[in-house]
Amino acid sequence: MEAIEELSELSEAMRQAAAVLADEDVDETSSSSSKRPSTFLNVVALGNVGAGKSAVLNSLIGHPLLPTGENGATRAPISIDLARDSSLSTKSIILQIDNKSQQVSASALRHSLQDRLSKGASGRSRDEIYLKLRTSTAPPLKLIDLPGLEQRIVDESLLREYVEHNDAILLVIVPAAQAPEISSSRALRLAKEYDSEGTRTVGIISRIDQAASDSKALAAVQALLLNQGPPKTSDIPWVALIGQSVSIASTQSGSASADNSLETAWRAESESLKSILTGAPQNKLGRVALVDVLAGQIRNRIKLRLPNLLSGLQGKSQIIQDELVRLGEQMVTTAEGTRAVALELCREFEDKFLQHITGGEGNGWKIVSSFEGSFPNRIKQLPLDRHFDMNNVKKIVLEADGYQPYLISPEKGLRSLIKGVLELAKEPSRLCVDEVHRVLLDIVSAAANATPGLGRYAPFKREVVAIASAALDGFRTEARKMVVALVDMERAFVPPQHFIRLVQRRMERQRREEEVKNRSSKKASDAEQSILNRASSPQTGGQQQSEGKFEGNLKSLKDKFSKKEKNVPPAPPEGSALKTAGPGGEITAGFLLKKSGKTNGWSRRWFVLNEKTGKLGYTKKQEERHFRGVITLEECNIEEVADDEGGSSKSSKDKKSSEKEPSLVFKITSRIPYKTVLKAHSAVVLKAESLADKTEWLEKLKNVVESKGGQVKVESATPPMRQSLSDGSLDTMARKPADPEEELRWMSQEVRGYVEAVLNSLAANVPKAVILCQVEKAKEDMLIQLYSSVSTISNPRIEELLMEDQNVKRRRERYQKQSSLLLKLTRQLSVHDNRAAATSSWSNGSTADVAPTN
């Protein structure tokens, strides 16, 4: 009986563990056991009509509660939930109905059950009759008495309802007279169907006293008890019983004062069985043996479930500990402790905020996306075409007092045009500030939500977000002022050199056009004059003869030289030393001299041009595999310069001689003034080794640059005119009539190039201002304001803000209960698990020691 009680405690612990794993309240499941009943202690009796099932269960209870009879007294499932109370006498039975206890007698309960069974007999009722009893004689089991298997109400669904539970013990009850035909027992077949391994089946041979004179039946009983019966029965433990005829009857006839009379009757039953079954094992005879066998089977079932249950408890314990850490410790009650908790929560928020904004978590990437995507796109989408339309340009110039002839440039109107177009850049700049502001607000909310401590105190969380948002609003105002000031700086000051260059370029272009016209008219007049001179000067006959002789001599000399030239091979023409490669010749390579930005000298480098990718790279030596620098020609312009402009120091004599020779120097610059071409250089000056090389390089580079929208400026073959204003050319141009609209169109294009360069500069500088005024201040000044604001909040207000949510408080208390219960259950179940392992190893060792010898 003590073993059963210990298993009952273990089963209750496992029930509680299962409830914890299912996130159910242990108190609720203990108060209503039907919600999650423990099936380890369920015992289901299976047998034919008249097999003595009720008598066997009465023997286990110790009281004749269940009706018995030869013709099948049990006509409906009867479930008796037993609880052992050692304080009661052996004859006391306490019936529990709806949390009320009532002492009843065994005969009264039996008659009540008989009445209920007889009333339901006609309808073949399948409703379960449930009783909850407390006695001092019964083990803490739940006994289920099913009707005989031959009865019509016993079908597959009814059997599955009670037998299919994985841990319910199945009692296969067979009368001793039917032991020789045990293989044909339906109860045994059902047990094998639901428990093929026999780990939760116990066989009972009842009514041994009625077969005492049947030697064949007794032999079959002894074979079953020795596990020597048919193959179906060898893996099932068997117990022999007389039933209630001896035990309970003798108890009822005994004196009321003898509390040990029931134990005496059970011992008398064992002695009677020993006299009948002389060769049977003594530990398989009687009611006490039945209780021990039941305890063994229950222990085996529990041992199978313990490892998985312990593993689940360990995982659940880790989850609960993590939840307790997330919920935090219980709130302190002192004012100093409350303020310390508030500042600690601010530090946790600071860590999360910095992780989001610097580590790329959350929405931090959206700031960079705004700088690299939406803001430059808004700048590119400004309506420059509409503002630089010729009608609009003329309108603005005329409204600004028209042309100023003494400057030959509509300077005032063009300045007004520049200011008007740059004014458009203010709105994209403000939108960039607002977009970053929204991203920062999202980061504040995300950081507050990711701070575990703030989740416990919703009012304080809202206060932190409000303080941070107010600080960000102030930073947004400053950033707006800063970006508008950047645009206004560009609008307020347009460099005068730009308009000076406009005048110089216009004068240069007019001079070249005038020079070309003068040269062509001079050639025509010279040709006309020479024709007139020939016509006006007649020749004499002697002169004609001498000239004829001279012409004959020249002809003979020419013939001689032509004969010699036929024998001498012609000299190869001077060509380019560049090399080409690729299927279409798109790769060109050769040596160029590169001007050093530090020493102002020339270095010979191997250059490789890929026309398909638009890249120009160079190495120090031809055999090197990795480029020392690469120029992206897509963003560059090519300009031919003179040798002295390339930086070579020459004497005056060399300069005079070099004026006759063509220049071999050209320069690569960026289209955008503030951008670099190669490394930190804004321009790269190169020099070819020959004129052929230079011509081919420029031709290749021109194809690449012009295909990408760049410009190639090549010096004219004619020497440039001096830009001196003392030769009267300015007066000539001023007096020369010109097309004003064409000049205005040309100048508006130049102004547009300047405006685009300024807009590109703003696209690079506005994000810097936003980072300075918003992001950097959010990382420092916002957090400083947060700490200072929290420090100045009064103690009552702090306590009000740190009022913990009741749901969080209840969850913490629940997790704390589960944590302590898990610790207790894990310790208790581990002890049983270790004990079961030790018992198993001891039994295996003893079996090996007592192995039979031949």
C-alpha cells in the first residue's frame, strides 16, 4: 500500500508538471481533476459476464460496494475515484459530492448502484456512474468497472473511451475454470490490441476456490503464474485471487473494534491460495500481491514518461526565467529607489536607441536611403527646362532692365534667373529634413518598444517618447533654418568670375569668327590680284625658249629621280605605337606621361582604355596586373592644352620653337567642379610620346566621353589671338551688329551649367547639415535632455509614471509560482528517475548473478 501511495504522490507531481507544460493553472487543475486527470492511476477492468470483475474491484476497495452476480450485474460503466485517508476506521466510507462529504455504508452504496443499474437496464444506458470515495482500506486509484464484453452496449467506441488512454492499467480478469482456454479470451485479445507490449496489462485469475477440484484448471493457472502459458500471456504479470468471498466476508463478520481484521483476512486469503496452488510463486497470490503488481506496472509507465517530462520541464524553466528577466524585478517602494529605476530605464532606452541609429537596426537605414535616393531625385526633378526656356529667359532679362551694352552681358537678368532657380532647391531640402525627422521619431518608438523595462511601465514609456519627440522637433527647426541658409548663401553670391568668363568666351568666339572670315576674304583677293598680274605682263620669245628648256631639264630630272625611287623601298610612314585588343578593338593600351601633383614632374605610365566600360586605368609597368588608379570617363571632360600650360618649364627660346610644334598635352577634368577625377586630384594632365599617339588617344577618348554626354575641347590649328583690348577689337565688336537672341541662348546655357553645378553641390552639402543638426544632436543632446527632464520630475509624478501595469504584475506572480513549482517538481521527479535507474541496474545485475546453469 505504501508503494501505491508513493506512486500516487509521483503521479500527482507528474500531473502538475503536465499542467505547467500546458500553461494551465496548477491550482485550477488540482481543484477540478477532470480538466487534466492523471491516467497513471486509472485501472480498467476487462472481462466476460460472470468473470468476477466487480468482486476483484471490491477486493481492492476493501468494501463490498459494487453489485455482483452471475448474470452480469454491471450494465453501465462505473467509475470510482478512491482517496486513502488513514485517519478513518476500516469500516468508514466517506462519499464526496460537490465538495460535500457524507459518511455512508457499503450496503447503502451497493443498493443505490443496483437501483440505478436496474433502471437503466431497459435502455442499455451508456452514461457513466461516477463516485468519489475516501476510505482507509483502498489504494489511491481510479477503478473503472466496465460491463461484460458480451453485452450489447459494449462496443468499440465505449472500449476506446476508457482503454485507449496510454497510461491506464488494464485488468484482464479470467475465471480459474476458463484458464485452459485463456488464448480465446476476448478480454486478452482487447488488451493485446491496445497494449501490444504488455507494459500496462495485469492478468487476474479469479475464483480459485471454485476450481480447487479441477486439476486441469489448476495446472493451467500455475502455468500462467509461472509465465509458462501460451505465447500471448508470457509478457503479462498474472495474479491469483479468491475474490471478496474470504476477505470482505470475514471482515464484515469480525468485531467492529478490530481495525486489523481486514489485513488478517487478506493474509488468510493468501494462505488459502497457497494450499490450493502449491507450486505457484507466493508473490503472485492474493490481494496484497495484486496491489504490488499494480504498483510495479504503474511504476514502469511512469518511468517511461519521466525522461521526456523532465526534458520538457527544463526547457519550460528556461522560458520562465527569460520571461522573469524580461518582466524585471518587483518595483521598489522608496522615492530614491523609484528615481533610480527611472534613470536606469533611461539608460536602457539610450542603449537601444544608439543600436538602432548607429548599428543599422530598425529604420536607421532609411536615413542613408533618403540622402542617396529621394533627396537627389527631387533635386534632379526640378523644372530647369521650364525656367531656362528662351521665352522665360528673355522675359526675366527684360524685366531686369535689359542688356547692359558696356558689359555686353545681361548680367542683372541672369543673376535674377539664377536666384529664382536656386530658390526651388529650398523645398527638397525642407522635405529631406522632414523625412529624416520622421525616421528619427520611428527609431525613438522602436527603441522604446525594444526596451524591456519600459514595457512594464506604460505611462513612463509614453513620457520618455514625448520628451525625445519634443527634442527632435527642436532639432528639425534648426535643421530647416540651416538648409535654407545654405541655399540662400548660393543665391546671395554668384561669383563675378562667372560673368567675366561669359564675356571673355563671347569675345573669343567673335574674334575667331572674324578671323576666319578675314582669312578667307584675303585669300580670295590675293588670288584675284595674281591673275590680274599675269594677264597684264606679256612674255618674249627668248624667255619662252629658256623656260621651255628649263621645263625640259626639270622633266628629265624628275624622270631620273622617279626611276631611282622605283628601286628604293618607300619609308614607312610615322604611325601610332598604341596596341588594341578585344573582339571589336575596344581595349587600347600604350604609354603616356602623367604629370605628378606633388613634384610637378612627368612619370611614364602604362595606360589601358576600355571603351565598353568607359574606364581608363594605369599601372607603373606594363606587366603589372592591378591598376594603380582608374578614371571613370562617364563623369569627365577632355581638354587639349599647350605644353607650357601642362607645367613644363622652358626658356624663351624653347617656347618660341615650341610654338611652331603641335602640343602633345591634354587634360582630363570632372564635369562637376567640386568632384575629383582620380584619387584626390580634380584634374589629370597627360602627355603623349608622339603626335600620332596623341591623335589616336584623343580620338578614342572623344568617342567614350561624348557618348556619355561629356565635352572634348581641342585647340584650333591657328594660333590664338591675344586678348588685349588695346587693339580696337572691343570697339569693333561693339559696333558689329549681332543676333541678341542667339547670344542670349548661348549665355543661358552657360548659366544653366553653373546652376546645375550649384545644385549638385547642395545635394552633397544638405545631408551634411541634416546629419549635424538632427542625427548627431539626437545621439547626444536629445539623451541629455531626457536625463535632465527625468531628473527634474517630482517624486509623486515619478511614482505615478512608474505605476506597474496590473497585468504585468499578475504575470510576474504567476511565473514566480511556476518557477518555484518547476524547481520542486524537477527535484522530486529527478529523485524518482535516479531511483528507477538504480533499481533497474540492480535488477539487471542480480538477474545476471542468478542465471541458471546447465
